[in-house]
Amino acid sequence: MPTRSRPLSFSRLLVLAILAALSGCASDALNLAPAAPDTPWKPAPQDTASSDNTSGKLDMPPGFSVPAVPEASVLPAAPAINPGRVYGLPELIDIAQQENPDTRLAWNRARQAALAVGVVETTFLPRLSANVISGWQKTHTPLPLLPGNRSINTELHGVVPALALEWLIFDFGQRKAIAEGARQASFAANVLFNGAHQKIIHDVTHAYYQYGGAHSQTVVAAQALKNAHQIAKAVEGRRKAGLATVLETAQANQQVAQAKLRQVTAQGNQQIAYQALLAAVGLPATMDIKVSPPPKHALPGTNSTLTDEAIRMAISRRPDVLASYAAMKASAQGITAAKAEFLPKVYLGAVAAHNRTNFDVRGLPSLSQQTGSTSVILGVTIPLFDGGLRSARLQDARIQAASAADVFQKSQQAAMREMITASDMLRTALASYQAASELVRTAKTTYDGALEAYRHGLGTVTAVTMADTGFLDAQQARMDARTASQAAAANLAFVMGDMTSSRESWIE
């Protein structure tokens, strides 16, 4: 006989409908992404991160724009700056050490590394836990062969509170090695924290000197404009006397225009340097703060050559080298911890439990029972086979240790190169300053003589213009060499590990 298919029941249809609805939930999430790689994403009102969107509409310009999130534009409160005070380099460094986010980031990294040491040390202590297990069970047993009540209903419920103790007693130094590695990591984080402050001192010092150099450029540009006006005035006087030509007048006016352009460029460079200084200090770009120029200390003719002993002493206190050394020591502890995985572990376990149960059968008196148990276990685990997992971990630990040793050696060599290069740069900058100073003296004599001769009709405006340009270029070269010398001295102190506090000048 042919079989007749039975219609699905309502409950089965409901289950199938629920399964079909659930199967489409994951794929429907693609609606949150852009529709095509060349189509702008248009978020729904509920997709924005802003809590101010209560109208349900998004006012967005066309194209690949994004919705505005007003909360993202809320800036932290700016530090209190005295508008009438002129801040020098030590004061700027002090502000930077308080306001620059890099100091807080380095501090938090050091705190996390210290907490990691505490976490590892807790593994040496036993772990005590309280557990409560409660349950209820109802059983229905049909008895079709008995007259009357043809089933038995039973209920079982109870509570089992217990205290459990776990203690790893001996592991052949694995936890000790891990703890020592964590201490080395904490040491590295601490020296890098101090190194972050050294870098901030260096960055603020460098930006301060660059700003001072840019300010000096504006002074030279102002002097250039003044000289250009003097030359133009002299040409105008000779023109009124009928001694200057139209070409000479045009040359003088051209010199004035070039001096104005030079002044505008210098002022723009000073503003850029000012923003770089604000960024190094950690102040908002809209902050208005008065900055004093660098002190005009006399510069030495040259600097002393670094000795091998000085280089070794500097390497021994460089934060980056010390952090690399600590990482190498920590990786060596990783080998010890990996080797301990091949050895047995001895552990202690203890459980104290109290059991209370009730057993109810319909029609019969309930049964209640209370029991207690205590057990102590001393065990040893011996690893036998894991498919080569421990061997792979040991090999990886050895590779990491070898890599850390190479990184440490590389950091030593890099530090040595930085020190020697910084010393050579300072020597070159100081020599350039001495040469530029001599050039300024000779160029000023040439300019004064050419201008005086032209006023008396014994020279040309071309000679005066060339002398003025040479004099201004010499002044600019001396200013640049002075800034380079100050920055190079600060950089040498930084790479030598000596920039641990703020100073006005690092040229000794």
C-alpha cells in the first residue's frame, strides 16, 4: 500500500520557523558594512557613536564623508599658564613632564609590569576556593502492571558546600624562572619610564633651540629689511642729485622687496617652530605662551674626543640598552621554564565537604540524610607524551633567547655609533660657528665700506647689494651654527645618558 505523508504539526512548524529566522541573523549583519567597494558608507542614526542624535536624521554632506561625533571634539582642560610670565627651558621641561601623555603611558606600562610580577608570585601560594553545589531532580516511573496508581514520582534535592585546596608544591624551578623573567620585564619597564622622561627633556630642548633659531632668523630678516631701506634711501638721495640711474633705483627697490619676502618667510618658520615646541611640551596648539630666547653663552672652540671608558660608562646607563639587556635575561629564564615542562610536578589537594539530601516518594515519608567528608591528596604528574609540544616550546624559547641576545648586541653597537656621531656633529657645529663668526666680521666691514663708498659716489649699488646680501647670509649662517651647536650638545648629552634633568644649556 502507498504511504500517506502526514502534515507537520504546529509545534514542528514553529521550530522550523525559529531556526530559519536564526539562520539569517549572522548574514544580516553585512548591512552594517558598505554595499560596494566604490560606494560611500551611509550609517543609520542608531549606528552613530554620538549620544546627541535624538532627531533620527543624519545631516551628512555627499560623498565619502563621515558623521560628526561632537563628543570626539571635547579636549582635555589646558594647564594653567601665566600669560604674563616668560618661560625658559627648565620651566617648559617641567610642564612637559606633567602634561605630555608619553610620561603617563610609560608610567602605566611600568605599573603593569610590576603587577605582572605580583601575579606570578601568587602561583607559589595555595589556592583556596569555596564551592556550593545544589540540585533538584524529579523522576516519574510508570508501572503499567500494577493496579491503581500506575506510576511512582520521586524527588531528590540537596546542597553540598565544600572547601577545596590546590597547591603546587614543587615544579623544578619553573615558577621561579617565570617570576625572574617578570622581574626583568619590570626592570626594563622602569628604566624605559626614566628613559621616556629623558626623551621628553631632549625633545623639548631640541624644539626650544629650534624655536630660538627661528626667532633669530626673524631678527636677521628684520635687519635685512632695515639695510635694504638704507640702501634705497641712499639711492634716492643720489637720484635727487641726478647721480643715480633708473636701473639703480630698480635694484634698490628689488632689494627691499626681497627683504620683505625674507621677513615673511622667517616669521612663518618661527610660527612652525612654535607649534613644534608646543607639541613637544604637550600643550594645545591654540595655547599662547611667552618663551624666552636661549642664553647667549660663549661657545667653546671644540669639544673633547670621547674615550673608550666614557663610551662604556655611557652604554651601561643607557635606558634602551638596559631594557634590551633585561629582555635578554628574561628570555634566558624562558629556557629554564620550558625545560621544567619535561620534569614531574608535585601537588597537594584537599577537600572538605558537607552533604545534605532529601529524598521524597509520593505516599511515603521523606528521607533526609547529612554526611561530611574530608580528603587530602598528594600527587605527582609526570609528562610522558604530548606529540612534541614541549620540545617545540623549548626550541622556541631558545630561538627567542638567541634573538634577544642579538638585539642586545645590536643596541650596544647602535648606542656606540650614536655617541660617536653626536660627538662629531657637535665638533662640526662648533667649528662652523667659529668660521661663521669670522665671516660676519669680514662681511660687515665689506658692507659698511661699500655703503659709505656709494654715498660718496665711489661705488655702485650692485656692489652695495652684494655686500649686504653677503653680510646677511653670514649673520644667518652664524645664527644657524649657534643653534646647531646647542642642539648637538643636547643630543650628545642625551645619547650619553646624561640628560636626566633640565638645564639651560648643555655646552660646557
